Amino acid sequence: AIAVAKNEKIGIAPSFLSRDISQLVWSIGTLQSDNFRLSESLASFVDSIALYWLGTTQKLIDSESDTLTNERNRPFLDWSNTDLVQLAISLGHGRMDHQVLLTALFQEATYRLEYNSRRCFQEWEVSVLLWVQARLYLKDGSYEQFTKTAVRWLRQRSLSASASSAFPLQQIGIRDQEKA
């Protein structure tokens, strides 16, 4: 916090690595599960993340007819899939229902699945995002679009694997835990 304040005083914008942020949320969330007194710290940290990454985004895309092709509307554009999934898991385990942050996260995941971007998800990562969605009861708007896109994407992968395997879901990495 001191380094960030010093950088802001001299006009240098702070630069955080997505891996660091997702690791910190995971760490605080894990500690919070053993010590409920840390829930305030986790909530404050998640609010700070939303302010930092989404603070310049005027409006998140809500409607299904709009797309996320404009980089200003994709605050997680530079995040890796691993970091997106870890942040989602961390919020899910910590039962942090931060709608603005989760909406942006799931919109980015939907974009990557729909447009087969250069950052292709692993099948188990998509199933984990579906688990987070179920755990936090996320079902409207962007979340519904993600569910439709993810199921279609997994089905397509499964069908392409079914030609070479009697167990197509296992072939693409969906095993018992992911199925559950």
C-alpha cells in the first residue's frame, strides 16, 4: 500500500500482476474459511480489485446483443485463463458474490469461448467456472450467456473426441470430479 501511494504521488500508475491478485484472493479466502474475522479483509480486498480493474470501465456490457470486442469493455483482457479461473474459484470458496467483478470475469470467459480467442480454456477450467456459477447461484444475464456458451463449447469438444474414444468426456479431461 505504501509503494502504491508513493507511485501515485509521483504520477506512476501502479502495476499489479494478475497472478499476484488471484493468489492473494485465494490466500485471504482460504484463511477466512478458518477464521471468520477475516471476512471483512477479503471483502475490502475484493472491492479494491474491482475498483482497480473496473474503475475506468464506465459500463459493463449487459445485453446479449452487444459484444465485448471493445477493449475498454474487457478489463480482464490481459489476464491468463489460469488467473481468471483462480480468481473465480477464490470468490466461490469465499462465497464472495461481488456482482460487478463476477460479471466482468464471466463476460471475458464467454468472449474467449465464443470467439476461440488465442487463449483457449482447458475443459476442466470451464467446468470449474460452471461450478463457481452454481455455488454462488449466478444465473441471470451474463451468467446465463456463459452457461449456454460453455455447454455448447464442451459439447463440441466432446463430440470431436467421441470419434476416437468410447469415453469422450474423459478424453477431453472431464473426469468424475468435474462431472459432479
